[in-house]
Amino acid sequence: MTATETDAATGTRTNGTAAPPPRHEPRGIRRLAFSQRLSRWDLKLSPYLYISPFFILFIVTGLFPIAYTAVISFMDWDLVRGTGTFIGFDQYVYVLTQPKFWIALRNTFSIFLLSSVPQLLLAIFIAAMLDQNIRAKTFWRMGVLVPYVMAPVAVALIFSNMFGDKYGLVNTILQDIGLSPVMWHSDAFASHIAIATMVNFRWTGYNTLILLAAMQAIPRDYYEAAAIDGASKLRQFFAITVPSLRPTLIFVIITSTIGGLQIFDEPRMYDQYGTGGADSQWLTITLYLYDIGWGQWNFGRAAALAWILFLIILAIGVVNLLVTRRLVRDEGSTR
Amino acid sequence: MKLSRRTKAIAAAAGAASIALIAAGCSPAADSGEGDGGKIELTVATFNDFGYTDELLQEYMDANPNITVVQNKAATSNDARANYFQKLGKTGLADVEAIEVDWLPEVMQYSDLLAEVPSGTADRWLDWKVQAATDADDRLIGYGTDIGPEGVCYRSDLFAAAGLPTDRESVATLLEGDWAKYFEVGAQYSAATGKAWFDSAGGTYQGMVNQVEAAYEDPDSGEIIATENPDVEDIYNQVLDASAAQSAHLGQWSDDWFAGLSNGAYATMLCPGWMLGVISGNAEGVTTWDVANVFPAGGGNWGGSYLTVPANGEHVEEAQKLADWLTAPEQQIKAFVNAGTFPSQNEAFTDPALTDYTNEYFNNAPVGQIFTDRANAVTVAPFKGEFYFQVNDAMQKALTRVEDGTQDKQASWDQWVSEVEAIG
């Protein structure tokens, strides 16, 4: 459009048809190039622009605090005055030489294992049951998710009451049937079981639904073929269902590992003080971290512990990744 | 002292809930702001229930037309504590901030960030109340509000079953004396009934250690002396020797402990004024709880609060005037009537509104007079320094370990010593 106008202005009417191309081209290309560049930018940059809010937010609320925590962890930090003196690795040394830290680590893993393993076995079993032809399917499926909807603190309050040492429901029942009561708040292993019970109560249903979805995605032909070959239900379950669940199981295991290492609400609400028991029976890493930070206002030390926890989770994440890779490759070859 | 932080939350909530509800019910929306031309707005941050109703604050606004007072209430003392330390020395604190004695030792480390209470007002309060909020440079930084003088609560039906006197005057005479006397009567009770005399070693220990002037730290140097202090070791041994037979082993504020309030698991309990509300709120069906005007080895205090004025606030001078007014005896009496917060002001103790106050649940015990006497019996202001909490918290856990049978007395003491040595 503009090109013809210029043509008219310069008065090259007669030669117009011959002359324009060379003039036309560079000008036209320049104009086109801009919009082209724009659209190329659009193509190349837009995706980043669209996801940038998340990352900007992450840098501000995630990365910055993480880095700042690292800085504080090398200091003797005074929260109120906002000042600190650099003391190198002293805070790390202190944390790592505390018997409490190692007890907390032990408890965290113990509670994690006690909750994850039975939880997954139970979830697979329930999912397999729900995968059968049963009446009122939706009712049962929604039913297993109900505990998940409850707030963790509410769950912890109810269970803590049930697990009372003297007048708790569980011990009352145990005594009624002639067994001796369990000291839920003084025996370390018993307290882990009680806390794991709360975790299991909350998360079994959630994992069941995920596993159920995976089970329903398994082609029915496999089962029909197996049935024709004369395989029993049990054999079908172990030879078809379980192997097909592997990728889903990996997902479930990774998420429950992350959740398990950060367990906080349940042990915090387990007794009236929320500091992990008189002998640190159910002190977990996050609970210890909270107590150092918000109980003792020792943020340097808490920051060091936070970084140690971060490194532990990272290490376990790497192990998870390696195992996952192996399994997924196996998966590919078997299919 | 983790336990009492929680304590106050529960205590004030339960103890004052009924009165607060009534007060809130009949308060005629008192915020009648008439345009704020040149008006100064002062904020007062409290927690639980200090008894500062809208009417009370309105009185101040009526007397000072250029001032508007707004109260922010935190749900629990813990919330208030977190907020306080995150903002102290920076911006965002209210003009007048309430603090609790449990975290007073932490606040005292930053006393330079708080405005000093103008001289001449200090004799308004009990000596020990003032002493606890005075720093090393002799600056008083807290306006005392309420205190928790301790008596002994007991179940008269359980006393009767053991052949002990049941009316509160005779019980006071019976228990008059030192801790050895208290445990001696306890042994007698436990032998007669086979039941527990007191609720927990932890709660009883707290009452005992609060009578020691410098239990854990040297007031001059701030050094931790807890593990070498013979007083602490004596108390530890004395309470644990008694607890084997006499304690119900129910940690305070545990679910079992609350159940024990109504099912008679223990016959006595050390009882600050605000504990009455906890008992009556959690043992509604019981008619035999009573309170005796006595406390072993003199007097004891558990809990209480102050108002502070952050020094970098916008209206420090006006805030000081407001804090001064709120903690004057006349206003504190009103707060007591509103929320049961027992006054720390000398003059308030002669006020009939306090001295004539009775508690129906405790068989109409003259609790106003009883706790006034108990407050006057307190002679020691225990020194609580920077590490008080951590040392005391570790001690409470050590006592619990012995009570629940995880460790014996010596092993638990040794673990406590090693834990205390790691503090700092």
C-alpha cells in the first residue's frame, strides 16, 4: 500500500511497472521483516513469557529464601535485630553432633517406612477390590477418599485422643479384651505406629484412587487371554496387574517419600507440647527444625538444619531417579 | 516453660469465655468515630482476653477526644509471640503490645527497643512484678497487667474418702508448711486410698522451682548454673521421690490430664487464679472442686502479662499514656470483672470488687480474697534469663521421662545435664 503511494508521489508512472520491483523489494522486506521478526519472537519467546509468572514468583518466594537461608546458616543470626556474625560451618557442626538430630533422622525414616509400606500394600489391595465388579462403585470409590478431605490437624486431634495412654479409646479396648495397654507416648516404636496410623488413614484412599485409575487402564484383553489359558485370579493379579502398575507405583512412591520426609502436622499435634516427646520419641526432622527456629529463635541453626534436610531429600531424590530410570527402561523392553 | 504458654491460651480462653461472651453480647457497638480530623489512632495488640472491652476503651476515647483506640486480638499467646519477635525493632507492631511472662525473658534481651515506663509509676505494682520487667540498666519496660498467684485446688469428696478435713479453712491449716509437709500429707492420702495426690511431677516442680531466686542462670553473668545448682537437684529429687506413689503421672494439658480433672485421678493441684476457669470449664459435672488459701513454702506465681510500648512507634508518648491508663488499678479491676485477669496493682487488692468476689463453681469460695492473700505471700521474683525456656523445657522432659518409666531418676538427670550443656 505505502509503496504505491510513494510511487505516485515521485511521479514515476510510466516506468512504474518496471522500476518498482528493486525499490519495492528492500522496503517491503524491511516492513515484512519487522512483523516477521515479531511473529518469530512471538513463536520463540511467548512460551517463556507465559510461564514466566510462575518462575518470577518462584525466584521471589522460593529461590531467594533458599539462598538467603544458605547465607543465614553460616551465621549466628539475631532475628529481631536482623544482624548476624559469620561463623562458618559451626551451625552445621553443632546440628550434626546433636544426638537429637540423629534420633530425629531415625524417627523420620521409621515413621516413613511404617506409613508408606503398609499404606501401599493396603492401597493396592483396596484398589484391586474396587476394580472388581461390585455394586455402587462410585459410592465406594468416593468413600475411600473421604479421610483425605479431612484437615490433617483435625485427624491428628482425634487420633491423639484415641491414643491417650490412660483414658484413650485404643487402650480401653485393649484392656477390655484382656491385653495390657500400650504406652503410646513413652515407647518410641508405639508412638511411631500411632503417628503412621494417622498418615495411613489420610493417604491410603488417595493412593488407592491413583492405583485404581492405573488398573482400569490395563487392557481387559490380557485378563481374558489369561483366563482362557486357565490362570487363576491370584495369578492374574501378580502376572498382569502388578507389572502394569509399575510406572504408577513409582510415582506414588516418590510422592510419599517427599511427604514422608517432611512429616510435621501429625507429630506436632501428637501431644500437648508438640516438641516430639520427653525422650524425643517421635521427634521428626521438621519438628526439630521448627523447635530450633520458632521455639529457640535460633535461625542460624535452623537454617543449617533446613539445608541438611534439603541435601538429604536431594540424595534420596537422586536414588529415586536412578531406580526409576532402571525400572522404566525395563518397562520399555517388556512391552 | 512451654507448658504455661499453652496454659494461658487455654486458661484465659476457658476461664474468661463465659464472661467475655456476656460482655460482648451487651456491648453497644462502641466505635462511634466522628471524623478523624487531626485524630491520633492508637493500636493495642492483646491475645486471649485481657478484659479490655469496647466500653473500657471508649472511656479513654471520651476522656481524650483526639485519640482513637483500636484493639487487635491474637487468638493465642503463641501467635502473639511469633508476631512480636518478627516485627520488634522493625515496623508493624502496635503502639501498645501485650506480652506474657513466659516470653518476658526473651523480650528482656531486647529491652532497649522498648520505651521505658516513666519513673514514678513503678510503685503502682507489686515489687516482684516490677522487678521481673526491669533490665540490667534499671529500665522498667513493662506495664504490669495481671498475675497468677497460686493456691491449692483440691477435691473435697476425695479428701473425705481419705479421712482428711474437707472445708477450705481446715485444708489450709492442714497443708500449712513447706513442700515436705505437702508431700507428707500426700503420702498419708495415697496410703489411705491408693490413689494419686497430685497431677504430675512437672506441674508440681514448676510451683517449686518458681520459688528459687536464681534457679538456672546467674543473674549477674547470665551463665547457666542449672546443673550445679543444689536447689534444682534437691527439688528434682524431692518431687520425683514423692511422685512414684503420689503422682497421677498425667502431664499437664494432655488429654488424659483433662480427663483426670473430672474423673478424680488426683486429689490436689497447684492452682494459679486463672486455673479455676480451666477446672470449671473442663470438669463441669464435678461439684467438689474447692480451693484452699495456702501454698507450700510461702507464695508462688505462675503466669501473667505486661503491656509494652515499642520505642520506634509513631506515637510513643500517647501510647505510654494509654498503657499507663489501662494498667491503673481502676481499669485493671474492670478488666478483672470482665475477664478474670487477676490484678498486679497494690491498690486493687483493697477494692471490694476484688475482695468480695466469689466463685460459684468452687462452692462459693471467696477467690478474690484468697488470691489477694496468695499474691501478697509471693516474696521471690525468680530470675529468668535468655536460656530459661530451653533449660526448663529440657527439665520438664526429664521429669516426664521418669514419670512415664522411660528412664530412671539418675539416667534422666544425666541426660538433662548433657542437654543443658549443649544449650547456648
